[in-house]
Amino acid sequence: MESDGTSVQASSGSTGGKLNRRALLRLAGFGTGALLIGSCRHGTEPSRGAAGARVDASASPTGATREITLEAGLVPIDFGAQRLTSWGYNGTLPGPEIRLKQGDRLRATVRNRLPAETTIHWHGLPIPNSMDGVPNVTQPAIKAGEDFTYDFTVPVSGSYLYHSHAGLQLDRALYGALIVEPRQEPLSYDREFTLVIDDWLDGLPGTPEETMRQLVAQGDTMAGMGDMGAMGSMAAPPESPPDVVYPRYLINGRPAETPLELTVKQGERVRLRLINPSGATIYRIALAGHRLQVTHADGQPVEPVEVDVVRLGMGERYDVLVTMNRSGVWQLAAAAEGTSQLARAVVRYQGSVGAPPPPDAVPGELRGQLLLYPMLKAAPTLQAPPPTQPEQVFPVKLAGGGGQYVWTINDAVFASADPIAVPRGRHIRFTIQNMSMMPHPMHLHGHFFQLVNGTGRGPLKDTVVVEPMQSLSLDWVADNPGRWAFHCHNLYHQDAGMMRVVNVG
Ligand code: C2O
Ligand code: CU
């Protein structure tokens, strides 16, 4: 396998993790990921999780420690036509890809050289609360000039991301891919690429903070412009106008004029890890001339399903396999939903010498079959759902945008809301009702949830897009104690109040 990523050079030591195996089992939630490595069981019996879900014992630490340093500081950015300076990690856009193995211990030292406080959140990983990186919820923010070391054993495999969780910093370059390989890869493929798809406005010429002020000043004039469309479960979701039309859309930091070229060979199977760290953009992604076999949603395996288009909300990830059987030079487009803009990369078969498609070439496949949540089922290797019924149901009402740029959960903004108290060990259902005209990619920290999607075996995810005026349910086992953020991953909605603390205690 080859990887295009600029991986962090991680030193491997054999210090052994601080977490013992029992702690790791608890972190492994209801067995997610752990089951991919059945061939290296250690002969221990599976234990029983809180809601009766079986937890596989094979997700033990590897004993390897990966030490990395992420220096948060100024980053020079060159889009060709534009040069600017933003904030990022280790001088690059995006930050370096971190790649390790399930069970490795990660020791990541953040050196804060920004003129502001910061933290790093390890999006999607169910790790101990104190390492989760939410300022004033799980840790005091790292002050300018100070360092902080995150130290945890990586409990699951899959495609994740890390990003700043302070203020509007995610809408700068303070993000990167976090790839966790299983001990033994069950998929067979020849090559893989990580594609991090981002919307960009910092320095062109505004800032995220100015954008927030404008949104508040104009008071959500977009409200009511959404296309209601049909809300049947198998209907394509509407393309809502976004809060912000960004001046740039990037793949791995590259604008459409100077795209990344992915070189492949005829006959290969290629894995694409699609990751959306955007501030406020949902993408529809297709590769001209090819279909996409979806193998993972938010890092966790699903029953493979073949489509033309995947739709990626902020904070979501899909892994797809593509069979490279049509020589040529092809557009891989990520259309920014509700706009006519796109981010793109180019897939070039080795030996194909054609010119790349024009930057704005829209693959016909984008009008093809779209992956919808009801098409996703957790892989049979995952022991989900927990065999019990939810013990406690929490209604979650999402609202806002009625003329004011204020976004609420159960009628309260984060600053004035009490935490949602969830008893530890319970099987919880969140019934989310979106009473607004905007889609909200809702993200729960510290746990995977199972999307209730009518299949009886909905996918395990950590982020789900709730459409305008739609309701859906999430089931999860509250087995990771602590104060966990639950919020809309639209950065501007989050900042305008759409966040809560879920206190598992
Ligand atoms: Cu990726 Cu609380 O966020
Ligand atoms: Cu939102």
C-alpha cells in the first residue's frame, strides 16, 4: 500500500500504555472496531458491556507509543492567485496526517504559539474525558505560549480527524486527518488516499470572527429559503443554502486551479478516506466515470454499498473503495451544497497524458445515485445494536434562524443551559427534532451512537446530519464517564449556541 499523506514522523517506543486493558475495554464502547482483529485474540473471554453489548477483548494496547509534536502557529498559505497567513499546525495546510495503529498510545504535545488560547479535539475517538480537548469542559484552554500533552491509547480503527475546539479556530488551518489502522486490515486494496475537504475564507480578506459578526448582524436572512422537498426516508435531502458561500473550497489545502493529482494504475482497487473538517459546508462527492463502494461511515465498518455520490456533512467521514477500470484523467469533485462551487482533485491513470478536466467540470455522476442514511447498515462484525431497548429517552429539539442568528438545543443556548445528565451505563436514545430550516450535523463526543434508520442495524456514527424539519433517533450506551460536548458541527451554529454538555456520571 502506498499513501500520499505527509505523515507525522512518530517515534515508536515500547513503554507500554498507562491504560490497562480493562480501561481500554471500557473505552471500546460496545465493541466497535475491536472486532476487526479476530485473528489476534488473546484468549480472554469477551466481557459484558453496560447495556448487555458484548465487548471484544482483543483491543488491547500494542505497547507502542507514538510521540508527536503539533506546533500551533502561523502558517503561510499560497493559493497561487492569493497569498496569506493563517493559523495551523507545523506550518502546513492541512495539519500533518497522524497515522497509527489501533491500540497504540498517542502522546501528542501541543505547543501553543498562537496569539490565543487553544485545545485539540480528537474527533470521533472514544477516549478518556480529560483528553477530549474541549476548553472549559474537559480541560482549561492551553494558554498562548504554553504546552500541553495529550496522552491516550487509541481505542478504535478508522478515519478520524483532529482539530482545534477553541472559538472559531477550526475555520483556519487548525485541523488534520487522524488515521487509525487496524492490527490486520480486513479490506484488500492496492493504494489509498486521504482527502480532507475544507471551505476556506480566512484572509480572503475576512476572518472567521468577522464572518460571525456579519452573520449575527444580518440575522439569518436565509431562513425559509430552504427547499423543503419530500421528507420521506428514502428521498434525497434538500440542498439548503449554506450560511456562508466561501471564496475557496480545498482538497488537502489545494484550490481547484492547482488540484492534487492522484495517480492510479489500471485494475487497482483504491481506498479513499473522505474527511470533512469544514466550518459550514456539506459536500456531494463523485468521481467521474466511476462508482464508489462505501465501506466505512465515521470510521466504523458498514455493509458495503455501491453508489455514485456520497454526501458529507461537517465532521463526517466515509471510506470508499473505487475499482480503477477506466483509463484516463478524471474529475473527483466535491460540490459545495447549495452553491455552484466545488473542490476537486484529479485522478490520473498511469500512462494517461491528457490535460486535467477544467476546475469547474461537474461530473454527471453527481446527479446519480446518492448514499442515503437508510442504505447504511453496521457491518456484521460489529456487535450492534446493543440487544436491549433504550432505557431512557431524551428529546432534543434543534431550533433557530427565525430572523435572529441564534441556534438552540431545547430552547437554550449553550451559555445559559444546564448539562444533560445521563446516568452511566444506560442505553440512551436521543430523539432529535430539527424545527429549523437549516441542516445540522450533530456530533456527540466520547461515544459512537447507532443511527436508528429503519434497518434494525443502523450504522455506528459520531456525527449525523439532521435535515430541516426532520426527526431522527440515535441510540448509544453511556459507558464513558465525564462531561461530553454534544453540538452542531456547523461552527457558526455551535458558536451561536447550538451545543450542550452531556454529563455521563
Ligand atoms: Cu469535531 Cu466538538 O467536534
Ligand atoms: Cu447547525
